[in-house]
Amino acid sequence: MAQRNARKRATSRKSSSRSKRSQSPKRASARKPDAIRMLKDDHQRVQALFERFERTRGETQKEKVAEAICNELKVHAQLEEELFYPAARKAISDQDLLNEAEIEHQSAKALIAQIEGSSPANEKYDALVTVLGEYIRHHVKEEEGEMFKKVRQSELDLAGLAERMQARKRSLLGGPASRAVGRLATMLGAPATA
Ligand SMILES: [Fe+2]
Ligand SMILES: [Fe+2]
């Protein structure tokens, strides 16, 4: 009996601390739009797609996953190039980080174009997607490990920037490339956007 009461007290302590946590200002601010979080969500989603590609068998399925990877990356790169990078350029002094990121985008786009111009029937198709995955992993590591950290410490209004990025993303997602992302997301049972 005493044991049961002790357990009951522990449970009620747990649930009250949980409800306090959910009302904390930290939780409330976590829902605020944030340009860096938005980009990190994109990174995670495309990483999951690369992992899915590795597990995928069958030419039709492979082509669909690769198409989704390419479309996700094209929309993401456009958002960074049009909105995030120019804002970051003004906010941080390390311009080399931005220059390198922009050049890496050019190389990634060349690989994307090669994948889009190819098909799983090409014996090098898997290698192209794998190399793109490795390249993006390296690029993301530099963005998240260096650029985003510096931008986070700057005065840049990340909430305002996120709103502009979300609006641009919605308009880009109205295009034919992104309808394909939406179709694949439906097929995979995942949302097309973060
Ligand atoms: Fe990037
Ligand atoms: Fe990125």
C-alpha cells in the first residue's frame, strides 16, 4: 500500500513537471520560425532520402527517390542562394565561408544535372547518387558546423528571414519539380515540406 502511494506520488510529480515544461518560454520560442532550423530540417530530410536510396531496389523506385533528392536539393539551394546566403554575407565577417558554400553549390548542381540526365539503367547511376550524397554531407557539415553557428551569434533576424524563406519555398513548391517531391513524399508517407 505504502509502496503504491509512493508510486502514485512519483507519477503525479512526473506529470506536473511535464505540464510545467510544456508551458516554459523555451518551448514557446521553439515554435517561432527560424531560418537556420528550417535549413537544418531540409538537411535531415534529404539525408533520410539518401539513406532510403541506399536501401532501395528496382530501377523505377530508385529513379523516384533520386528525383526527390534532386528536387529537394534544388529548392533548398535556391532558398539559400536567394535569401539565406545574402543575409548571412551581411551578418558575418567570414566571407570565405559564403564563397566556398556558393562554389560547392555549383558542383552539387552539376552532379544533380548529371543524375537528371541519366537513369538507373546507367551502370554509374548509383555512383552518381552516392557521390552527391557524400558531397552534400560534407557541405552540410560545414554549413551547420561553421556558417550557421556564426550566423546564430550575429544580429540577423532569423524569424523574419524564415518568413521570407517560407513564402519563397511555397512559391517554388508550386512548380512542377516540387509537385514531383510531393508525389514521392505521399508515396513514402512523409510530408513534402518541413
Ligand atoms: Fe548550402
Ligand atoms: Fe544547406
